[in-house]
Amino acid sequence: VALEGVKLLAPIERPGHFMALGMNYKKHAEEGVRLGVMPPRFQVWFNKATNCVSPPHADIDPGVTKQLDYEVELG
């Protein structure tokens, strides 16, 4: 099926729980250091609200923020 002929959805629409791992790759850690955030000595796990799951290319409601930053978690 050609990609143009399909609508991509969130891979897991309603997960029961969503756990993420912070600074889990080298370039992200290097970016943090440039911004003054030292990488953690141990893994940092955190939970994400399950209503944050959205499909590719979906609009994002910025809510009350004035500036969005990118972040992607793989479920």
C-alpha cells in the first residue's frame, strides 16, 4: 500500500501506562550539556500522561505555553 493512500495513526492509541527514559542517547545528552544540564549518572525513568500520544503529523495543542520544544518517546 502506498504511503500516500493511508492515514497513519498513533501506534498505541490508549496505553495503560507510558514510561520513558530520559537522555537515552548520546546526542541528546550532549545537547543538554550545551544548555547547562549535566547528564545523569543513572538511568532516569519518568511517566508520561497517556493523553499525550498522537499520530504522526497531527496538530499539537500548545496549551498555555508560548514556545514548544520537540521531544519524542518511542512506546
